[in-house]
Amino acid sequence: MSRYAMGNRWWRRVGMASLLIWVVTTRGLAQEAVEAASAPITTVALETAQAPVSHEMFTVNNTWMMVATFLVFIMHLGFATVESGLNRAKNAVNILFKNTMIPAIGLLTYALIGFNLMYPGNDNWILGKFLGFGGFGIGTDAAGLTSAYNPGYTYWTDFLFQGMFAATAATVVSGAVCERIKLKSFLVFATLYVALIYPWVGSWKWGGGWLDGMGFHDFAGSTLVHSVGGWAALIGAIMVGPRMGKYTNGGVRPIMGHNIPLVVIGVFLLWLGWFGFNGGSVLSAEAGNVSFVLVTTSLAASAGAVGAMFASWLLQKKPDLTMVLNGILAGLVGITAGADVVSAPASVLIGLLAGALVVVSVLTMDRLRVDDPVGAVSVHLVCGVWGTLAVGIWGRGKSFSTQLIGVVAYGVVCVIAALIFFGLVRALMGLRVSAEEELSGLDIGEHGMEAYPDFQGFLTK
């Protein structure tokens, strides 16, 4: 994201923003108590949403789940355009290449090992409910009509929908380390992380593991998808180091993206895709539940934009479009954990605070000299944690302490795994491109081509 130089009164501005957030939260909590009684009663917990259905409803459910799969798939185009637009033209091919390979790697590894690692089945747990594995590969009867976990639609639809989620964690990492990481090093890390870590920790909740038994709630992946990628993104950004010239003379030098219209297109593609991301996570086409989840999702995204606008205007003295766009994503990430169990007013508060939080986080990351070109850590990790904890505040029948345990457990394991994988890759292959290659651009150094060959000289200035 674009950055502005922060003056001597930066921390006072942060304090003012924190006070504003506190006031809004306090008022929201009071309002929530009054409006809780009017919360929609059609929304039910994910665990009770599945039941045997008629042939006609089976077809309807399966069709909706396939549509949701298509929407999640298009999110990868959104990630690609956001990330490439927020970075310099000389690295566009490299970024697009990574975002092209990530869903391919994700689906292949999910078919080989991930699906049965994430959903091992009741008889295949190795260490209690901490680790399970149902075997390599995928397969069922010829019609694909058996699914041990989601009987409302086919096994094949189940695999494809869940597989689309798998690659998202690696996509988050890509944004935080772009413009200076070696392509082969990133691809090796992404393959290991999406094949082994994402499905393993995902099994703790969605596969019926130990956190599921505790009552931990993450409807569509604020923690299971976004913070799992966010923790790795944070470790990667620290280990690979900042881009050359980013932090100079004790200050922060903004490195502007080359195509803001492309970023706007990407964010709206992601918002569109989130209708499948969250709406599909109902795991049926039940009208009341799907409709309600789409409403809370959209309200949070809208409030995220507003929260980011006010926070950036207050802290940076000018409204920052890139901050607002990240505010939309922050609201979407924040509501993803509890879209099915919080009321509409609560979804607005969750999104509003996520939008303000992402701005403060982006500026704080720069002060800590953690170079994250697209704000991936702030959007996916910080707001993923916030959204998961928010379920414990506003989610009907949910425990804040249980949500906190889940956040900590995922954080510890993902940080350790990212440190190990990045450490191995750095020792064996190196992480960072040479200074000459970074200056000339990864498109030429890694791929021998340019995204804009007729205008490259102008765009890289």
C-alpha cells in the first residue's frame, strides 16, 4: 500500500484514533444488547446445518456449492490484480506468475494429501484429535455421491470447494514478500505450507479435531485461512528483509504501486468472490442461512471501507484510496469467522473496527520496519485475529476464551512451521534475489520478459 511520511505527532494521532475506536465499540456493545433479541433466527450453526435431503434439494445444494466454488476460484484473479497493481511494473510478470501457480499447486497438493489430512475421518486420527490422515489421493464411488462430512452434495464438489480455499493461504504470503524473494524459493515454501500446514491445522476445527470439540468457531476461515497465511506472511517479510530503499535516514520512503485502477478491479473481484467464500461455507443452499451470511458479509465490507477512510483521513491528513481498498478486505476478513452467528449490527461494528485497525496496523508495520508491500499481514493476520475474537464478543453462544485459545494455538504452530520452512529454504536455496536483480526488476531477472515492453522505461521511473 502507499505510505505517507508520519510527522512528529504520529503517536498522538494513533491515540486519537484509538479513542475514537473505543467510543464506537462502547456504544456498539450497548446497542448490541438492545438489538440481540431481534437477531435473525434462521441462522444456525454449521454443525447442525447438514441433514439428509431430497434428490431435488441435493441437486440444488450441489449446484449452489459449484457456483460458490467458481466464485472462490475467481478470487485468485483478484489477488493477482491487487498484488501486481500495488507493486512496480518491473515486477508485474513475477507477481502474476506466482499467483498463477499458487492455485495450481494448491489443488494438486490438496488432491494428493491435503484433503485427507484436513478431513481424516473419525477412524484415522493418529494423536487423538491433534493429527489425523485418511490416506493419499482422492476417490469415491463413480457417481461421487458419498461424502463423509457434507452429505448434502457430492464428494467431488466437496473436494473442489475446499481445495479452492487451500491456495489462499499461500497467496497471502506472496503479497508480503513480493519484489525481492526468489521465485523458486517462494514456490518451494508455498508448496510445503499449503500441502502440510494449512490442511493439518485446518483439521483441528473443520475436520472435527480438538478445537472443534472445544467449541471454537471459525465459520469460513478468518483464522483457518487468513491468519494461517498471515502468520507465514509476517515471518516471511521479516526473514527476507525490506526492499532496497524502503527505509532510509530513519524514515519511510513510499514505494508506489504502478496501477491503482487494477487494484480497484481486484478488490471488487475479491468482494464478489467472498459471496462464494462465505455463502458457500453454509454448505447448503438453505435460503435463510445463505441470504443472512451474504448480508453480514457485505455490511462488514462496506463498514470496513468507511472505517479505513476515517482512520486514514485522521492519521494521514488525506483520504488514502489504497487504505480504503484494504479496509474493504479487512472488513471481509474480519466477518469471515462469524458471518453466520453475529447480528447485522454487529457485522457493521466488526467491519468498521477492522477498517480502522488495518490502517493503524499498516502504519505500525512501517514504523517497525516490516516491509509488507500490499498490507497482507495487516489485512489477513491482524484482522483475521480480530474477526475470530469478535465471535467471542458478539457471536451467539460463543466463548471469548475458547476463541482466544484457538488464535494462540494457530499462531504458535504456524509461526514455528514458517520459521522452519523459510529457514530450510534460505539455507538450501537462498531467499532473496541479488541487489542487481532487485534494481532491474524480477521480470527480467527471473522470467526474461516484461509486462509492458512498449512502456517499461517510462513505468519503472
